Amino acid sequence: MFDLNDIKQRAASKTFDLGCELYASNSVSKLLIIDNQAMASVMGQYKYKVSLEKSASGQCLASCTCPAADYQEICKHAVAVALKVNSLSAAEFADVNANDTTQDNERSELIAWFLDKPSDELTNIIMGFLDGSEHEYDKWALMMSNDKQALDASELSKLITKALPKTPVWGWNEVSSYFAGADSLFELILPAIAKLSVEQQWKLTLKALVRLNDVLEEIDDSGGFRFEIEGQLNQNLSELFNQLPWSDEQKAQWIFEHFADYKYDVFPRVPEDFEITPSVNALFLSHCAAAIEKRLQAGVDFDDWRQKSALTRLTSVLIKHAQAQDDWQQQLRLIKITAHDSADYLKITALCKARNDLLDAEYYLKQAYQRARKPHELLACKRDEIDIRLELSEFKAAWAIAWQIFADNPSFNGFKDLQALQQKTGVIDAQFTQTVEQLLLSLSNQGTQLNKGVHRFTNYPRELLDFYIDQHDIEKARSWAAKHKVKSSQLIKLADLIMAQHPQESIDLYHKSLSDIIEKTNNDAYREATNLLIKIEKSLKDKSADCTPLYNMIAALIKDFKQKRNMMKLLREYFPRLFLSKK
């Protein structure tokens, strides 16, 4: 019914594996299937309700009551239900649908039974239910009051306070229950607010958001149970803004106040979430410009991150506006206002380079160098200088800087960068590769270095093996790999390289790599290992080579990892004859 390949692609690999474990442990219960929809309960840390629907395009749409479903498109519980549905035989599928029909019949009978009850007995049944649930009692009491007479702003204000009481709540279940009660009351509060005037709606919605921020100071809502209320309030406030009978100046002032002073953690984004008109936007920008001038006149301590952050926030909207107007001089002026450290001046350098103003770019790069205090800041300056030297056709200078960067921190990736730069500049160093090899070899032989009394393991042996493989220096690569601990991915590259000349050694390298991969014990690793085996077999067959060593290796893997059932399932699917021979 559901496309598991699509679900695998959309769910994180770990999430899919956990879903497989939940399915395998029979955690899915109360499965109902109606047309293209499946509903079930899944027992995880708690019992969660899952709903899956197959859309017209064939995609699986999932929802779940677990916290992870708020930020995952498909959670592990949804994966488990999809696996359960797809595992059903035709007869089991029919039984589930038969159960659906039975439940529909029971529902009809239950409705008829209620209709036959005297009103006083039915009232007792309802009150018994309400007395057992504080949330439902409050909800129905509110429905009664609103039905008798529409609630006014004062009464709704009190209900907002009642729906969001200030009380310390930290347990996951307790927080869930707290916001379940709040959701229940807000289902009635929000429609009642919508019946009032726009200004009353605005005040009450704003009050609810402020109240939500206040209560969250004493509630650990890491599970995100507030998100439904938060989203609705944020949306309502944004939509009400343009309906307010305010002047453009009043609207611009409100936007500015809530932009310049970041008051609330839970609030619509200002100004992004408010569809402000061009005239309001122009007034808002003028407020920002005036505030910037006022701060500059008062003096800004750029070493105080709060002061710098506030000024940067004010200039950011003006910079965006200048970008939209393609006014790069204004952008430059605004960025310079908050420029203080090396990274700030590199931003200005980048803007000048983008406009091909290389002389100004050089000037601001010097400013960045003067402010560089840490190694990573100095490195960023050097990388920018390489770009500028290349633009100025100063190739030897660019090469000298790039080589110094490599010499300070040698790596295989750094070597490849130098190779590319060599081709770009035309600066040819006949001793380049030999010098790189000697530098990596010298550092590799140091092994464990002593750095201020602390032993620090270096990865230079791995870097050197990558270098030998890249240079197709097979003999040095074989010797180096035999003497040093290297990554599985490197062994695979080396095995690919020496397959023709040294087939048995290549198989031995594959064996070691595959063992390391399978030892990770997850389905992604099992699929990776299987795909590699399929690739090796195809390569051997394409060359009409003997596959016996490969099959002997797979047999050894089967023996070593027979307890890993999912791995064995894949091997049985793609290499079935190796299992037949064992019977």
C-alpha cells in the first residue's frame, strides 16, 4: 500500500532503522485501514497515535502525536506503521477492513442507544464524563457561556489567563497535559475573539502571545507542545496588522519598536511576517536610519556584543533594501558602520571584489589583516588575498601564499587545491609533488606529537596514503597501507587500483574494509557493504576474471557475521548460491 523506498528516502536513515525495530518488536497495535488511510497506536517511550494516508500521487503523508513528528516529515512510529501495513497478506488486509466495518456498525448502534436514553439519564452520562476531565469541563462551560451570550473582551482576557496558568511544569507528560488543556480552551477562545472588533482582536491576540512567553519561562516545552497555539496566534497577529485602523506612521512605529527591541522568544518575525505596505516600509526604514545615527552619536562599544548586535540588526534591513535597489555604495557605507573585526572587513572586501573594485578590495583586506588575531582569521585573509592576486594576474604571489597555507597545515585536500591553482596560474614547480610527498612523509613519521604535555594523534599517515593513491604510486601505497591504520574507504580505493595486478591482495583489502563496515551494525552499513560486493562481482565478470576468491571472501563474511540477520538477508538475496551450497 505504501512505497517503502520513498519513505526510506524521506526519513533519516537512523529514523528508518528505529522504525524497523519498533515494527519487529510488535509495537504496532489497533491498526485500522480505511480506503487509502491507515491509523494505529505505536508503543514507544509512550503510546502514540499515528495516521498515514496515501496521496493521489502515491506519496505517504504521515502524522504522529510524538514530539519528533513536529520536526520530522516521517517519524520512526510512522515507519513502523507503514511496515506493518505492507506486511499484511491479502487475507489479513481483508480482516482489518472487516474490523473497520464492524466498528462502523458499533458506532451506529451506539448512536441509536444514546437516542433511546431519557434526557436526564443522558445528562448524567455527560456530566460523569465531564467530571472526569478538567479540560473538557472547562471547555463545555465556556461553550455554555458563549452560547447564552457572546463573551466580551474582558471575559476573554480572563479566559486567556485561565488557559495559560503560570505554574512550573517540567515533566514531559505534565507539559503535554498542560498544553492539551490550553489547546482545548483556545479552540473556543479564538473563534470568540474573531467576533470582536479588529482592535479588540489585536489586543487580545497580543495579550495571549505575551502570556505564552511569560508561562514558558517556567515550563520546559522542549517537546514543542505549544506549537499549535503559537502558530495560530502568530498567524492571527500578522493577518490583523493590516486591518488595524492605524495611520502609516503608527504602523511603522509599532514595527520598528518590535524590531529594534527583541522582547519575546515566541512572536512573529518582524518585519518579515507582516505584509507592510511600501509607505509603511519607507517610514520603518527611516526610523532604523535615525536610530543608527543616534547610537553612533552616543558612541558604540564594539567589544560589547550586545551593542554591536543591536547596531548590526538595525543596519541589516537597510542593507537588504540597498541590495534590492542595487545601490552597492549604500551597502558599503552601511557595512562599514558596524565593521570592527577581521571578519567584518572581509565582508567589505568581498563586496568590492564582486564589483571588480580591486584597489578598494586590497585596502579593506589590509584592514582585515590588521585586525586578525586568531589563526582562522589570518587564514581567511590569506584565502581572500589569493583570489585578489589571481584577479590582478599576480600569479606568483598567489602561488606563494597558497603554498605557505599548505606548508602550515598540510593535507591531501590542500594538495589538490594547489594542483588546481597550478593549472590556473601556469606556475609550474617541477619539484612540487616530490616536495609535497617529503612534507607529508616527514610529518607522518612523527606519529604521536607532544603538544604542551598532551599527546595529539595526527592523521598524516592517512593523508599520505590518499596522496599515493592519487598519484597511482601503487607500490608505495601497498607498503604504506600494510604498515599503518587507515580508513576503510582508502582500502577500498587501493583495492580497486591493484585488482588487476594483485587480485588476492585486493580481495584481502576488500575483506578488511567490509568487516569494518558491517561492524557498524546498521542497515545503511549493510546496504553499503552489499553494494560494494555487487560492484566487485560485476567488475570481475566484466574482465572475465575468476570470481572464486570473491565468493570465498563472502563465505567468510557469512561465517563471521551470521548473527547479523539483516546483513544475511541481503547476502541471501544477491548471492543465493553461497547459501544453497551450505545445505
